[in-house]
Amino acid sequence: MKNLIIIGARGYGREIYHLALECSGYKKEYVVTGFLDDHYGALDSFEGYPPIIDTVEDYQPKENDVFICALGDLKAKIKYVELILNKDGSFISLIHPTAIIRSTSQLGMGCIVSSNVSISTEVEIGDFVSIQAQSIVGHDVKISNWAHLSPFVFLGGEVVLENKVQVYARATISPHRKVGENAIVGIGSIVLNDIEPNTTVFGNPAKKIRTEK
């Protein structure tokens, strides 16, 4: 039996705790033993959660430990995941039992797939990807490492999301479109064209509103 430790004890961390309890591996493959967070009082106003064990910086992974990262800020997520990986820590993926993932699709390490997600055929998903509730991923989609899909996102067939792409709630990306590395698709946007790397788009149709340096 593995000891699952959640990185981050704030709002998203509490969500992922409950997701972990609902997944089929709970009490069969792992139990949830606690959180890593630098704010030891983050759970003081809440009941029913395991303790904050330590900070990510100070914690040394033990033999039976496995991890999942529950940080919404992408830069922080990458930083703290890499800290644990550099200490030889191992990450698992959490997949809600209501999610549908076709057998011909592939899922990387450290992913989070929430309730009622649908992932179609021949989809390739990289490491540390988060797909939140009710999102739909079409056939032959490729999602690279560190991508984040908020609830109710739709990706049409053969869409490509490069590394560190963030797609916010109720956005739609039409088939065959490519979203470049580190791009952001704003809430409710309809993407009809390819998106350049380091670009934020918003609207219907989605238009560039910012380019990161």
C-alpha cells in the first residue's frame, strides 16, 4: 500500500483530496497520508483532512510515498514537482471513476482527470496534465506536458496543445488547430485558428490580447 501525499493544501488541494478518495485505487493501492505546504495553518478552518506534514523543500520522500500535485499556479507546480522528482519521488495519476478514457489513448505521469471527462480514441496526453470536470477531448488530440484544461473545455479532433498550455472554462478549440507552448486560452473563447506560443487569446472568435516576453 502506497502513501499518497498531496502537494498543496489550499482550495485545489482539498478538491484533489476528495478526488483521491473517490478513485478506484483508494484503500487498494494507496491511502492519503497528508499534504505538503509551507503554510501550516492552511487547513485550520476545515475538518476531516489529514495533516500538513512538511514543506516541499524540507520533505524527504520515503520508500512507499507517492505524490500528486494540486497547485493551480503553473510556475509553482513545475517548481515543486521538480523538487520532488529531484529527490527521487514518484508521482501517480488520479482518474475519477466517471471519466471515460478510450483504451487506445495514452496518459502520462502525474495527471489529474476529474469527473465526467471524456477522452476519445488515439489521444496522447503527456506528464502532469490536469483535465477538470466535464471536459471533452476529441480523437487524435495531442496534449503535451504541464497543460491545464479547466471545466467544460472542448478540444476537437487532432488538436495539438504544446507544453504548458492553459485552456480556461468553457473554451472550445476547433479541430486541427495547434496551440503553441505557454499559450493561454481565455474563459469561454472559441478558437478557430492556430495560436502562437506565449500568446493569450480571448473572445469569440478568439483574438490575441497579450504576448508574453
